[in-house]
Amino acid sequence: MTSEAKFRYVLRLADTSLVLGQRLGEWVGHAPALEEDLALANIALDLIGQARLFLSYAGEIEGRGRDEDALAYLRDAPEFCNASLAEQPNGDFGRTIVRQFLLDAWQLEVYEALAGSSDARLAGIAAKAVKETRYHVRFSAGWLVRLGDGTAESHARVEQALDALWRFTDELLTPDALDEEMAAAGIGPSLPALRARWEERVGAVLAEATLKQPAMSRYPWYGKRGVHTEHLGHMLAEMQHLPRTFPGVTW
Amino acid sequence: MVNERVWRVLESVMDPEIPVLSVLDLGVVRYVRSDEGGLRVGITPTYSGCPATEVIQRSIHEALAREELGNVTVETVLSPPWTSEWLTEEGRRKLETFGIAAPTARAASNMACPRCGSHEVKRLSEFGSTPCKAHYRCSDCLEPFDVFKCI
């Protein structure tokens, strides 16, 4: 395995957390209630913390002197390797919860598997992150059930969000050559095995939320290979504008 | 012994968010070692994104620099991950006195309101003002309070 392959794989983990964390950060001061505002901000903080650990490691693997900040702030959209689902806009609170639950359930499976990785550094980060992710998934699953099994209005909104976002989940669960290479090396999880566990967990929560699982469209989204929806560029423009406008700026 | 002096200094380095807890009470100091490169102190973060971790590392560095113990390196240790079990008995007592319920792995019924001692408490949110705290309310005295999360 080349270090380039491992670098790109660690970036996938890093960028999905970073982009999702940034999206949740957009809620700060706007959530429907103070408790939810704090919860989303706390989850964002955990995700950005995980991203920092992964990005620092990616920078070391690459060996070209790029630190976490250089990787977060000075790459353009095609160099980001996050799953397409993470970059989808927040929409209303219900849509944010749907996106969050689908990704929390996925990250939980990924980190549980990654905690046994043959790569000690990744295993360490994952063992830490899995404890945080258990809190995240309890929050998003709890809200998904309340909204899905709530009023006609809340049910309709999360149902619509689920229909709109479900198409992006196939990317999380279908391995490409890099995922397969990492699984074969004992570094990353086997995605086909992970898919079964993810579908079981997600299926149970959707049933409790009285939501129908949409049919899977097989249109291949490849955020993890740098092919993004238009939304990521806009998000990065806001996220990166300060360090790009004032290079080397510090507090 | 230099190492004993270091541990004594660490007793006085407080968590910036919960200022009654020292870094030793919190259980984040993994080791103190000295070798030809100087002193090395291993710190484990409580949560991946906790901003207090960086402040703690800086505070430890500054506190040890004041003692003039030579070159000091503060290192991050990720594995094994920190758990709220590492909070010392002393730390748990200080938390309660400060008005934050100590973490309990058992059901919330064993949790007591830090103000009136009632066990009639209700969880408002698993997330609070810092990553390590959840938000509860006492059904008897009606006061909200923080609970140190079990992780």
C-alpha cells in the first residue's frame, strides 16, 4: 500500500467529520430551543475534534509539512474527500436530524470497527470517537422518532427529508477500490459487513419513527473521491474565507 | 525527586471550565517521565474536541516552566481513551460541592440533586455547557443542574 492511498483514506474520515461539524455549527444561535442549540454545538465540537486528530495524522502520512489547518483551510472542494451526505444543506431542523442520524449510525459502525484497526493511531482516535458518537446517535435517533411519530406536519417534513437524503447513503456503504484496499490491509472496515449492521440499526429506528425506508437509487455519488454536489463549494467559501483572506492569521 | 515535585505542581493546575478540579482530580495525566530530553508529561483529552485540553496543556507547560525544571514537553496520549471512571474520589467530592453531580454509570435514580439531595431528578438534555456535562433538573427544588457525563 502506498502512503498516498492511506493519506486519501484518512482524509475521507477527517473530511466527513469536518464538513458535518461545520454544517452543524451553522445552527449555533438558530436552533428551535436552547437545549437543541447546545446539543448541536456539542456534537459539532466532537466532530471537529475528531477531524483535527484525523487531519493531523493525514498531514504526517503525507509528509509534505501540511498541518491540520493547512488541510482544513487551504484545500479546494475537489480535494475534499467527505461523503456527499455530510455536505448537504441543513434545511429545517427535521432535515438536519435525518442527515445527522444517517451519518451518526454510519460513524458508530465505522469507529467501532476502526477501533480494532491494524493502524494503532487510527484505532486510538476511533476508540475515543466511538464513545462520543454513542451520545450523538442517541440524540439524533431520539429526535427522529419524536418527529416521525409526532404531528402530521413533523412526520411529513422528516419523510420528505428522508426521501431527499436517502440517495446519498449508498456511497457510505458501497466500497470503491480504496475502501477495499484498506479493508484488505486490516486498516479500514469491510463496508459490505458494515452495511448489514447499519441497515439493521437504521431500519429499527425508522420503523419506530413510523417512516418508510425509501428505495435505494444507485446513482453513484463520489464525494469521497472529490466529486461533490454544488453545496460544498459554498460551505467552504464561508469556512475558509478568513485564513485565505489573511494568510497566517492568528488570534 | 524531580518527579514528585512535578506531581505536586500538577495538583495546582486547574481545569479552565471546572476550576475546582485539578488535572490530577480529572485523571488526565497519564505519566510523568524524565530522560535526557527533559521532562515529558502525557495528557489524555477528555473529549476529542474539548477546547480545555489545549488550555490545560499550556497551563501545565507554564506551571512547570515556573519551577525551572528544565525542558518540558507535554504530549497527547490518545490510547487508552479517557473515561469518567478516571475521575478521582477527591475529584467527585469536589464536583458535588461545586454543584455538579458526579458521573454515575447506574440509572438516574441513583443520582442526587447537588443542591437539595433529592433523587427526583429529570434529564433535560444529554448535552450541556461543555462537552463533559449533561443538563438535569431537580423535580423537588426545581433547580436545574449540571451532571458530569459518564463516558
